[in-house]
Amino acid sequence: MTSFSGNSKKEKLVKEGEIRLAAVVSELNLPFSTVDRLLPVIKAMCPDSEIAKKLKCGKIKCSAIVKNVLGKKEHDDLLDLLRNNCFSLIVDESTDRGCIKHLALVARVVTVKGVKDMFLTLVPLESATASSLHEHIKSVFREADISYKEHMIGFAAGGANVMMRVNNSLSTLLKQDIPNLFVMKCICHSFHLCASYACKKLPRSVEDLARDIHNYFLSPKQSMAFKEFQEFADVKPHKILHPSQTRWLSLHSVVKRLLEQLPALKLFFAQALMEGRLQAS
């Protein structure tokens, strides 16, 4: 019995070690294949450890531990929190590369470590209408045995019509279920709209100039030549940024970088103009 008990305790420590290893890989967002290289290093560093010798955790096992052990435990703990505490719901609808619509649900709840945003679930959608989204959310809470009408106090989403319009939107349907629900539109969307309308009042030539300068340095030859002017003008050797069509407020960082590199840019394009390498001055 003593021998059996000792082996059982050792096996428990081995399993605990494998779970801890999988938890580190998951927390640091590392590829699961990392454990294939990491485990031999651990065994080499601890040659006298019986626990390290018995560790067996490849990428397939690590993936299974994260999905079926750590993930399930965290999900169950979150459901217990939502059943017994007030929470807010953050949602967003998107389409993946397989052209399948999904609704992501994130719960903001108070834990012993403070207020945390915790992933609840990802719901595949056939239809993205307000009533369909509403039914899917109710189904998620119903299956998890969560009384959302009693515990849900806040709702946040993007500014799309299906989420936030005045009539027949997801927010209005939820407010019918919870009259005192606090609704907040995504401030990033709001700031983006404000910035977009403000930029319409600016001359288009500013953005065009930024794109033309970036496109001019797509050539490795021009980029290498520009580094010499950066050294001569004593400016930091940073690359010229590109104004993105989809990244919000990207023009600000582009203009800021151009102002930083302005002394070197003036010298570079002055020489290019004298050598006739510019199509337009």
C-alpha cells in the first residue's frame, strides 16, 4: 500500500507538471509545437528529478490539455461567476475566412482579482438579424442556466445598425427584457466616425502626399539611399508609414512620422529633383 500510494502521488505530480507546462504555453500565446523543444530542455536541466523524467507532453497532448482541461475549468468557473454575480455583456459579430458568421460573447464580471473581461463563447450564425442574435444570446444563457434578466446590468457593442439602431436592434430587444439595462456603444467606432467626418474637411492632398512618399520608398534602392540622408540629418532611422484604409486613425501616426523625418526628406527629394529622378516636383 505504501508503494502504491507513493506511485500515485508521483503520477499526480507528473500530471500537474504537464498541466502547468500547457498553461504557460497558453498564457504566453506560444505555438503548441513549442513543448516539443521545451520538454527536452527541462529534462536536461533537471536530470536528478524523477518528475521531469516522466513528463510526456507533445503538441497534441498540450493542445488537448488546454482545450479539455484548462479551457473547460476556466469556462465552468466563469459560468459559476455569472450565475451568482452581476455582469455586463460585450458582443461583436464577424465573418471568418470560411465566410461563416460568428457572434463573440465576452462577459465583464468582478472577480477576486478585480474587474475582468472573460471570453464566454463563440456562436456560429446562419442569420445576423437583430432577432436572430437576440435568440442566440438567450439560448446561450438558457443552456448555461444563467438568469441573465436578473444579473445582466450592461451591454456594449459596435455601432452597426443591427446592434444599436433606435428600433428593432439587439440593444432594444435586450432592453425589452431588461428595462434598466445600461447600453454603451463602442467608443472606438464613435471616435472613428468623428475622425472620418473631420478628415473630410481636410484637403485630400495631405493623404495623397503621404501615400506618394510611402510608395516612392517601396524600392529597396531608394530605401537604402534614404538611410544616408537620415544619418546626415541626424534623424532616427525609421521607415515611412503607409496610411491604412482599414486601420482607424492611422493617418495621425503617418503624419507624425513624416514630420519626424522632414529634414531628411527635404534633402533627399531636393537631390532627386536635381538629378531628374522625380516625375513631378
